[in-house]
Amino acid sequence: MLLILLFIIIVIASLIFISGIIYRRKSGVCTCQNRLDGKTIIITGASAGIGKEAAFDLANRGARVILACRNLEKAEKVKDWIVNSTGNKNVVCRHLELSDLNSVRKFVEETLKEETRLDVLIYL
């Protein structure tokens, strides 16, 4: 009986291990290393989570990254972390509250004044 229980545990552990390998191979992990020098990218919600990691990756590949966030204090900390980690000083924080149309208009006006191009907008 103990031998059968041990065998079942080994089979279950093996299935979990194999499932993990398959998941990692099939999951949506970006392995692209293309340089993005000269590209301007705006990322909303870039002060945490997926937005923060996307901003880091894009800055690491040389893009000009605009962090569009509600909390500028938090965004500045993320910006400093990105600049220190990647060496890319071309990271900017701007206030954007998507639920406030005045904030959206102000963000757009500032962006149009200060940017000559926009290549990518990531809305999270």
C-alpha cells in the first residue's frame, strides 16, 4: 500500500513538473531584444505591475519612455529605478488621470508640445 501511494505521489509530482515546463515554453514571455532607439512610447499605469515591467523592458532596449501615471510621486520612484537599472536617462513622468477629461486634455497638450513623434501607446 505504501509503495502504491509513493508511486502516485511521484506520478503527480512528475505531471506538475512537466506541466510547468510546458507552461513556461508556451506562455507569453517576450524574448525580443530588438533595439528601440529613437522610438517614443507612452505607457499608462506604468508605476506598478505589468506597466512598470513593460516600461523597464522598453527603456532597457533604448526607447524614450513616458510614464503616464496618476500618482507622480510613485511614478518618480519607478522612473529613478528604471534610469538607475537601465542607464537610459530618456524616461519621463507625466500626470494622467484617465477618469478626468481635463487631465487627459492637459496630458495631450503637454505631449504635443514636447514630443515630435509617438511610435507606441500602451494602455493598461
